[in-house]
Amino acid sequence: MQTHFTPGQLLDPDLATSEQILRKCVHCGFCTATCPTYVLLGDELDSPRGRIYLIKDMLEGSRPATQPVVQHLDRCLSCLACMTTCPSGVHYQHLIDHARVHVERTYRRPWKERLVRALLARVVPYPGRLRAALALAALVGRTVRTAPRRSDAAQDKLLAACRAMLALAASIRAKRRPGPSVAPVAPVAPVAPASTAAGGHRPRGRVALLSGCAQSVLNPEGQAAAARLIERSGFEVVKIDGCCGALVHHLGRAEHAHEFAARVLQQVDAELKRGALDAVVATASGCGTHLKDYGHLLRNDQRYAAEAVRLSDLTRDITEWLEASGWDPGGASAPHRGLLVAYHSACSMQHGQRLGRTPQRLLERAGFVVREIPEGHLCCGSAGTYNVLQPQLAAQLRDRKLRNIRSTSAQLVAAGNVGCIVQLAGEGNLPIVHTAELLDWAQGGPEPGSLTLPARSESFPDRRPGAADVPGSSGIRDAQSPRPSPGTGETP
């Protein structure tokens, strides 16, 4: 793509980076086939190629963002499927990130949009505030959900966003059962791994586990399972607190995201001064993708640039780290063996981190039967805060994803990103479980709590040998039902 930036404009390092990205685009249009919004809407301006033209025109002309441009850029999920497809290596991630910052700095949104975005930025990244907001949502949810609805075209954006947030809060409550498994997980303190306590052996190394923000509230079970998996592998677990900055980064709030990144880097640096770290592990693939991009995001920061590159090099998804460390489920046995698992690969996992079949291989090694989901490259509609800011498009993508999941006849769904888990949990009867919870269960850890929820859908029959002998069996027991013996379908 030919560009016409002036030498003066290119003195700005962000513009210079975007200009190099723009020049790689050859207008081939391969990206349109895998772009979720283009698949849904069929509008060229809601495809990566169309957005690239809009961004080029806006940046090249040093123009403030306009409402039509903002509309098309806001519809982008940042799923990065276009980057997986692109034959020319266009780094769309960095281009759309730069465009979002430009929009935030040059465009004044209507006050209701500003309010929703400010609430998201000031609540979700802070676990205490998020817990309080979820409690409040439980109180006011019925009032807002039953308010009169107008057509989608005329629906008030503030009310639509509130409904979306309340629906997500309801799905969080629905996927959980009472009991210790849903209580907030205690902070992961620097403790000796299980092998040290049991056999007196020195740990193989040290691994920092990012506690994050939303996942520590919405999916603490996955975090706790990851800690157990690491410890059983013979490593000491140390805790890195707080938000990585991904959520506010995708809202275009560069300074806010920088503050979060600085706090994470300071904690990692403090741990490195106490001893070497083998890895910094994330249990939310969205966080992992963002941490791996710290080297680029902080490249112009004289204080943190080198530390950011170091952290990016250390960052691993929990499944990526387990495979590299030679994870062995041991003599994994009943009751999980043979369960049919539809693996949902989060966009940040398959397109952001390019981890391929790493999670699926681990699940298969543990004894699960993994089913691939049709159209697995398409986003589920979560995309950070997208399901709140663009609820209609997000709901269409969610429903499409759930239809594809149902077609696999799987008994449960595994995913490695908390946003996807929450997005998919509220509208179907199929359990949605963090991959780390299943691997932990296979290695002797607790059964994931969501597997014992009542009222399973009969549209997901058990495909394990012998299960057909049990009329109406879903393959996963109700909360009060005794567990079938492995491979028989007979209760003890």
C-alpha cells in the first residue's frame, strides 16, 4: 500500500510504526474471509482491509476521528484472525491499537458511551470493585432486564450496555454452585512445591503466576488449578498481583494501560532480584497475549523498555508452559477418561499467541477425547469488553459459536480464557471449564465445580462406551447423583 506521510509525521515513533505496517498491505482481501464482523455484516468497511483504509486516511491526514470511522473501528473485535490469514505479514494488532488511541484522544463520544467505557475501565480491572459491581448487579438486574425494549436500531446504548453487563453477571452466577470451589481463591503465596514438602527435594525452579483482575473474580478455580499443576511439576509458585492492562489498552487508554504494565513489571523485577524465574505464567490467554506484547508497547519507555522485553520473553500460557516442562498426568484414571471435550480456542490463544494444538494435545494426553469445533477460527464475541460495548454483534457471534459447539456432541467445553468462559456459559446447558481445571482433575485434583450443575441438556448425549445403556444419560452426573463406574454407566 502506498503511503504519503510527511517526514515530520514520521518523527512520531507510533506513526512511523503504523506507516511500516500499512505499506505491507497488498489489498488481497484474504482477511475478509476470516473476519467475524465481515462474515456477519458483509460491509467492506467492517473488514480488516476496509478498516486499514480508514486508519490510513485518518492518520495520514492527521485528522480527528469522525463518528462513521469510530463506528467501524469500534466494531473490530481485535480477534486477530486476519493476522493468521494475512500472507503479507500485516501486523493489524499494532495498527488497530494505535488507531484506538488516536480515537480516544481526538473524538468526543456521546456522554452515555463515555460513561459506560469509564465504568468498564474503572471497575473491571480492580477485583474488589468488580466483586461489588457483581453484587449490585444481582440486586438491580431484574429491574433493568425487564425494562421496555425498543428495536435494536433505536435501543438506547446505555441501556443496551447495562443489559449486556447484567446478562454476563447472571451467566457468572449460573455457572457456579455453592461450596468452597467458588469461594475466592486465597492469594498464591511463595510456597514450596508439593514435591518439596513431601520428599524434601529442592524445587526445580520458580514460576510467577499472574493473578490478573477479572479472572481472579470470575474464574478463581482456573487460577487455583494452574497453581496446583505448577507445584506438582516441582516448581515454586510466586504471585504477581493485579491487571496486566489489556482491558484498558483495548479501550484506547494508553496511559492507563502503561500504569498497569509498570506495576506488573515492578513486581516481576522484585521477584527476579530474589531469584531466577523460569517463566511468568498467565491463565487467561488475553492477558498472555498482552504480556507477550509488552516489548512493543513499552519500546519507547526508557525506564521500562528492557524490562518489558524480558517479561515478554518469559511469558507463557499455562498450557504452553506445561507442555514445555514435560507435563505428565501420571496414572490418570477414572472418572474423566473418555469424556468428549469440545475445545474452544480463544482468539488470543490461536491468533494472538499462535499456540496451535498445544492445549488439545495436553487434554488428549490426560485421557479426554477432544472434538474440534467447526468455524473454530471465528470469535465467540467476548473480546474483552466487546460483549458489553457491542452486545448485538457479540450475541450473534455467541449464538453461532454455541450452534457449532452443539454439532460436536461433546459433553463439555474447555477454554483457556475467562472472557470466553463467561460469554459462553450463560446461554447453554453445556459446562464450560478452564483447561487447567480439567488437567488438574486428571492429575488428581478436585472435579471442576461446573460439572455437577443440575439440568444437563439431553441434546449432548454421552458418547463413551457403555453410556448408551443408561437412558437419558448426559454423561455428567447431576449434583446429587452417584458417579457411574468408569466405562460401564452402572452406579456403584
